[in-house]
Amino acid sequence: MLGKRKCHPRSYGTFPRVLGKYVREEGVLTLEEAVRKMSGLPAERFGLADRGVIREGAWADLVLFDANTVIDRATFGDPHQYPAGIPYVIVNGQVVIDGGEHTGALPGRVL
């Protein structure tokens, strides 16, 4: 959890909201466009050649999501809600979300 205090719902669900609402429901972006805008494009703009792409030698940050069910669930009244449709997350090669449950691993690094 990000904490016990109130936070903005997008703290937990910015990208799932884009994928669920703007890609799947409204068709504003293609899935490929959205994923690139969330991964490769920002890494490129920040000059992080080994981030935001899947290739040998790059850091293994991966999110496995179901394009048919991914959506944010956090609200202003109850902001500490993980999104739906994301069964696995791998950060720096370590599984952090396994079957939708947090493993307790915290392998992220400050860039």
C-alpha cells in the first residue's frame, strides 16, 4: 500500500485506467500506442536506453495484464485499491505481483 492517508485514486490506477477506459472502452488509443506511451516513449525521452523495452540486456520490468479486464478500481472515497486484470508484475527480474497478490518483494531502484 502507498500509505494509510488519502491519496489520489490514480496513484494506484493511472495506467490501468488508460488501458481499460481509453483503449478498451472508448477506443481513443490503440493498445500498442498506449503501451508505448507508458513504457518505451518515456524511457526514450529520459535517455534510459535499457528501460521501456524487452530485449537482451535491458532491465526486466514486465507487467502481464488481461486487455479484456484491466481497469482501475480506486475511487476518491476508497483510493487504496489495486487495479483488476493484472495477475503478474516482474520488476528487475523478480516477481512482485503473483496471481494478483503482492509477494512482498521490493526490487525497484531509484533511477
